Amino acid sequence: MSYNAIETPAGRRIAALLDEGSFAEIGGEVTARSTDFNLQEKKTPSDGVITGYGLIDGNLVYVYSQDPDVLNGSMGEMHAKKIGNIYDMAIKMGAPVIGLIDCAGFRLQESTDALDAFGNLYRKQTNASGVVPQITAIFGMCGGGLAVVPGLADFTFMEKNTGRMFINSPNTLDGNSVSDLDTANAAYQSSVSGLIDGIGTENEILEQIRSLVCMIPSNYEDGVLAEPCTDDLNRICGDIENGAEDGAYVLSRIADGQIFFELKSNYAKEMAVGFIRLNGTTVGAVANRSRLYGPGGAAEESYEPVLTVNGCRKAADFVKFCDAFSIPVLSVTRAEGYAADVESEKNMAKAAAELTYAFAEATVPKVNLITGKAYGSAYLTMNSKSIGADLVYAWPSSEIGMMDAGMAARIMYADADMSVIREKEKEYRELQSSPFSAAGRGYVDAIIQPSDTRKYVIGAFEMLFTKRERRPDKKHGTV
């Protein structure tokens, strides 16, 4: 690297991220070309950003890392052009772009030149969306217009102590100060904004990025990623039903090596999203959660078994990414309805529509596993057969229908005595809510024992490997 860049925070991050000795710098001699406000008198090596390419576990990636030691890492004309050049190369070669952000924002001395370069970077990110994966990690400042950059990326990670992301800083928000609520820190951004996929120390974040790169395709044409599987394909998951309320637990039990790479784990916890491997193949997973189990197996938090606004949007964005990069999707359904409160009602219909659309629009292999109560249109939204799931499995203990059998009986026989209502409740459960009833009508493809879930799901995706599905010709949807 130029100017002993390896000794800077920017250089050290690149060295820690990539395979040893694999980094090749591009544009190391570029400097700022503006002379306004005596900028030429200041040293701007590499114009404050190190750009180039290297390998992660043998996979080609392009990377840029901002250097806060050069004009506070501010982004000027040449700085942004260097990043844009990396994007051009990544699209041509079909490789991910990883941005390591530590930047004071726009470079004021360059004004409209910096603005124009920023706008061009937004355009290049837009062009790359759905073509190559884009990953950003925030280690220092990421404010103002720069915050749009991680917003345009597919995945964003944030250093838990020094990372700062905001459009408007906490002290500029009406009625707020950083001492009241720090809206720029990692805790807030990861739990409230929904943009941050993971937080941790610098080394933890770089390791998460390495793991992620090894699980996703390098571009939209690469197809499904697969690696040799050493786990038993027919492994029995004997205790899986005990943790059915936590969809993430179910996913971890059926996954190769029992590993679930969860994303956005601090946000909308009632909906778990992330990646697992099944027979070595990467699968995107979406699961309802009404109880969160900790590492020791104890329940740490509980949630209503319903779809929420944030949960729907979190899952919809994830499904869209999987579909764009041809990653199969598995859903684990356990939803009894939609969140019912005044705040949710403002956006619930639109959010549910977004998730419904994401599942219905996706043409990748789609499998749905129903593990509990699946009622009403919330059940439909969660990758049901009706909106395009290729295969649907259900556990014998699950329920599929319009609503709870007891509630249905009380509505239909409002004037009857309790003995009649109980009789009709039992009848309704057998005729309308039983998974066997749904299977008899073709809405469920098979009733499976919970312990056999892994082998059935692996078999389903193996069968669906060659799936081809065409949709009506159009420019793009509007949901």
C-alpha cells in the first residue's frame, strides 16, 4: 500500500479482513486536485481512502477503506471517484464490494465537486444493486449524505463503541440532545432503525463479514453456493419441538452443523432472518418467533405470536435479496395474526403487503414449514402455498385455518350454551383447523414428524434445485 497505509487504521482493517498477502491496491497515488482554500498545501495521500481488491477464503472481493487520518476521512471528488472505480470493476468481474467506513462526511473545500462525486457514487451503488452484493461496516463517523451509502448496501455492520451513523446528528433533532437519546450509536441503530445487520468489536465485525462472504454468491449469475457437508443428512432432531416457539432455534437445529447466521438480531426480534446451510447449500431463512431462547436454553424474552410492521419489512428486504441472488428460501411459520394496536395500524397493511409481495414475487425455490398456529391472512403472507410456496410441510401439532377454533365456535354459535360451543369447537378444529384438513385440500404437501424435519427440508431443496419459473413480462413491480 502507498504511504505506509498498512500502518493506518484503514490499512489495518483491510489486512485483517482479507486473506494474508492477497490485497492489491488500486489508485494509491491519487490525491485531491482541488486548490480552493489552500487545499494544495495539505497532504492528502490516496485522498483519504485505500481502494483495491483481494481474497476472502479464496473469493475475490473489492474493498475500500476510509482513512480518518487524512482530512478526517472526508469525502471529496477524487475520494468518491476512487470508490466509484472499484464499483465499476466489481460489476465487470462479478465480485462483492466491501466498504469500511470512517468518514467525517462531505469535504467542504470541494463543495459542488464533492457533491457531484457523491451523487455518482449513489448511482453506481444503485446500478450494482442486485448484480453484486454490497457490504458496509461503520467503524467511525458515517453522517449526513454518507449515511445513504450503507442504506444502499445489502448488509451493514457497526462497531459497537466507536461507530456513529446519522442523517442528522442527535443534537440537531427537535427536542433532543445526545445526552437524552443518542440516535447515532450502534445500540440505537441496530435495535430501532433496522439498517444494521450486526454489531461488535472491530475484529468481530470483520470476522462476521468474512463469514457472510463465504455464504453468499459473488454475483447474481453465480448460482447457489455449496460446500461439502459433513453433517448427517438424515440426522434426527429429537428435541426440536421443545423450542418451536423460537423459529431461530428450529433453524439452528436443522442446519448443517446447527449453525444459523442470523442478521439484524437486535431488530424486530419476533422475526428471525439469516442464512443456514443444508447439505452444504446456502439457504435464506425467515422464521416467526414468539419466544427468544438464550445460549443456555432458557427463555429470555417473549413476543406476541403475530406479524409486526418492522418484522414484515425486515423479512421482505431479506427475501428480496435472496431472490435477486438466486438463494433458496425457507420459511418457518407460526403466526396467529397481525399486531393490533394504534401505532401498528398506521403501517400494518402496507408492511404485510410488502412481505406478501416479496414471497409471491420470488422465483427461487421456496419451502414453508408450519410448526404452530397459522391463522388468517398472516398465514397466507408467510410463504403459503397460495402465494407460491413450492412445498409446504406441517408438524402434526400445528393448526392452519381462519382463526382459533374456540373463537370460531363462539362466533358461529353466539347464542348457544357452553356445551354446544365446546362440541362445535372440537368439530371446527378437526374439520377446519387441523393440518390434516389442510393437507386433504392440497394446501399442505406432507405432515411430518418434527424430528424428521431436517431430512425432509433437505430433500425438498434437492428436488427444487433445477426450478425454473417465468413471470409476466414487465419493467418491475411497484410494491
